[in-house]
Amino acid sequence: MTLEFTLSGARDALRARRISSRELTEAHLATIAELEPELHAFITVTPEQALAQADAADAAIGRGEGGPLAGLPVAIKDLFCTKGVKTTAASRILEPFVPPYESTVTANMLRDGAVFLGKTNLDEFAMGSSTTTSAFGPTINPWQRRGSNTQLVPGGSSGGSAAAVAAGMALASTGTDTGGSIRQPASFCGIVGMKPTYGRCSRWGVVAFASSLDQPGPFARTVEDAAILLGSMAGHDPKDSTSVNRPVPDYAAACRRGVKGLRIGIPREYRADGTPAEIEALWNQGIAWLRDAGAEIVDVSLPHTKYGLATYYIVAPAEASSNLARYDGVRFGLRVPANDLTDLYEETRAAGFGAEVRRRILIGTYVLSAGYYDAYYLKAQKVRALILRDFTDAFERVDALLTPTAPSAAFGLGEKSDDPVQMYLNDVFTVPASMAGVPGISVPAGLDTDGLPLGLQVLGRHFDEETVFAVGAALEAAAGFSARPGIRMEAGR
Amino acid sequence: MASASAALDPAAVRRIARLARIRLADEDVAQLQTELGAILGWIEQLNEVDVSGVDPLASVGSATLAFREDAVTDGDQTEAVLANAPARSGPFYTVPKVVE
């Protein structure tokens, strides 16, 4: 029954007392128990905590109280610190870590009455596009190719959060997006994923990867549900100096605005060589849907698009190498005993970091090192300025941009894992918006010939999430995407 | 931009790992030399971009940072701070002896 509910539908049913939060939470825990051995979407499941929160929510609703998320069972990416519940970032080096504090985003959700089912799997330290770099094993996509039982990746880095929502293990979930880590897995798993403007959600208590890019955001099965969840997650936080002090609008209301009179830009540089014909065709279909809904379609140019990935793979590793210096075996996390302090650092970090994280720390260390800083890091910061200017110029002419989310559907477990650069190319359509800090959403819009979901991406101006939601909702209405993954509770397998 | 493939000999890989305080096994050095060389070679496409007169952009966040009163906002959290310490002695973290 868990896939039959949307977040908003469950909220209405709870308020009308047609169902209790305990019933809803037990149903989700049962779905998790059934599917988890196959999907491995979670690192930690917290049934006792969830049921206690559900009972508290039922009591609050019974008193006529309860916040916007009261009694709604959701899942949390294991990158958000949760007080008293271990938070690993999918890394051996944080495996023993139990935060004594709560991240601001999850605290906001608890304030609004949410029920936390557990902590979801991810690429180690959110570095990856497949959730295969997790130290605790990969998450499997609940979708399969028609007539095939080949295991597919859910995308990444927030692959556990995306798979959990797609399979009905949670009504919605949180993710973080640094170069596409919400939007790409949403596309691969046939659900909605939203990366807000940099600064919209607090990063306080979120394990840091690349601090100038990281941004929390929601996953859900509908655009409205994502809007509802973002409304709780967002808000000013004095503990994050990059968090912006401006009111949180009614994002759910924005979903009903329509697109009549909006100018939608189609960036010509996103017609990249090698993009599969069916992704091009879906994009063209999306353009037609928005035109039919009353939008004006405008060709635009984002000339530095092709340099987005290379810029990202200097900036993000540079920031990561600095952020991850804190894992030294002294204050928290793993420690490998050694006879002197340097050995302790080096042995702990060798044992604690996986191959992809190690690669990125080394790249970051190199591009920041004496003699190479100007050639790599400073150059990348200048190209980043040009990428931002591309978007600023485009948004003088249009209200939003429409592109594909990813250059492929979900791929097989083990594919693309031999060559880091091939894996990085997954984020070709999502990284430029990350570099510019603008908001973006991925909406499931169709299936490929194998029956796998494909997403379309809508990008908007800084802090104009409302237009992004409006355009996303229009695409959702036109697409009428109702397909469900093969691996689910109700499939009668 | 320096030619990455030439720059990354085994000694360079070891030097970077030393700076990053990550111990490398001997058998890892050759593989990392290949992988890091490929990534840095791919990144060199940025040489094509003319950035003359462009100011570097470190972050897209607001340019001005918020000020707050210079006052103590928290404290007396010794046990919470030390709760995850791999090794401790009273209110202190402990590490291997560094001074003889």
C-alpha cells in the first residue's frame, strides 16, 4: 500500500483520521523489511525511533496540532547528522560516528512532525554517480530493463534516498546535490528530485564534501510532494554563514501556477554529441508540452557548458581535500593505532577512505599545491565565473531552462567503474547549474525502449524555486508518468 | 597549464599522497599514476578557455557575510565533544607521544 500514497495524500488522510501515523509507519517498515535485502537502500533503519515519532504525531494530530509533516514517514541521506543515530557518509572512516547534535535541515523536519525511518545509502562522502562507492555495498535500482533481471545502479550520490522513494520504502527523502547528486538519481529512479539554490537550505550538520557547491534538497514521487518537503527543509540558519535570510515561499502553491506566458530557454549546447536519440526525442516532447501549456520557447546559448565538468573536477576535489583533512583519527571516527602521530594520520586515512575518495583527495591536494594552484584552481575559478555569467545572461531573456537530466538511463552495476572519467560524464547536464548555484528539478517524463525512466531537468534563477516548481508541475501533468518499478512490495513477485 | 602526464611520475604521486597524509602501498602508486594522469589530462581542456580579465569566483553565495554579536553562544559541552573520541584521558584527546 505504501506506493499508493503521495506525501500530500498521506498528510490529508492523517488529518482526516482515515489512517494513523502508526499504521502508515508500520506499512513502510514492512516494505523496507521486504525489499531491503534486494535493494540495500539503507545503511541504518530505525524502527523503534520511527514508531515512537509516529505515536507522538498521532497524539499531536489528535489534539488538533501537528506541523506540516506530522506523522509522515521519510528517509534521510546518511550524510545528515542525526542526534544519537550513527551517521557514516557511507565511509569506513566515519563508521563509528554517532553525532551528539542534529543537522539544521533534519531538525526543521522534526520540528514539523516528520517520522524518520532511517539513514539511506550513498556514494562515499557523496562522491559518485552510482552509489557503488559506498563502503557498505551498493544500492540496487528498483527498476529493471524489460525482460531482464540485470541489476542496475540507482544513480548517485543520493542513490539510497532515490531508490527508497521509488520502491515505496519512504514517502519522501532528503538528498544532497553537489554536481547532480539529487537530480541524476531522481532521473534514474523515475521520481522527482529538487536541488534548491545554493544558500536556500542550511548545510549545518551535513557532512561536507565541496562547501561552495553542496546543497540539501528533497526527493518525492510528485512535484507537489517535493515542494512540501522543501518548504520544511529550507530556511535561514545563523549557524551556516552561506544560508540566506529570506522568507520561504509557499512552494506547493507555486506548483499550481501554470506556465502561461513564461519564457522557457532551450540551451543549444545541451544537444551534446552522443546523447541517445530517445533522450533527444523526450526533450523535444517536453518542449512541445510546455509550448502547448502556453509557454514561449526561446533558443538560448550557454557557451561554456562543455567546460562545466572539467571545472567541477578541479573545484570539487580541491574543496574536498580541504574538508576531509579533519578525518585524522584523533577526535572522532576511525583510528588505526600507530607509534607516532604521522603514522597514525597516514594509516588511519589509508584504511578509512575508499578508492574514489582517495583519488579526489589526491587530485584536490595536487591542484592546490605550490606551483599548480594558479594553473588549475585559479583557472577553474575563472571558468566558473564564465559559467555563472552564461546563466545570468540567459536568465535576462528567459524565466527557466529545459534540458535532459542525464545523458543515459540507469546503467548496470559494474559498468563505467573502470574509468573514473567515464563515470564523471554522467553529470554533464547537471554540473553547470551546480557551478552557478541555480535551482534545478528533475521530473520523470518517459520511459526508454528498455522500459527505464528518463527525467527532464528544469533550471531557474537564483532563489526562484517557485518558477522551477511551476514548470516541473506542468511537465508532470503533461507527461502523466505513472509507471512503477518492477521491484516493489505490491508486485506479487 | 602544466602538462599533467609529464608531471605525475611515481615520485610525484608519492609526494601528493604525503601532503594528503594518506599512506600508499607500493602496488597502488602505478595505478594512481595512470588514473590521476588521465583525470588531469582530461582537465587540460580548460586551456582552450580565454579567461583574460575574468575575476575568479570562489562561491556564488552572498558577497557580504552576516555579522553577529561577539558573545559566547555555547559551552560546557566537554562530554558531547569527546563522546566520539577514539582515545581520551579525562577531558583530553590522546595521541601517540610526539615529544620525547
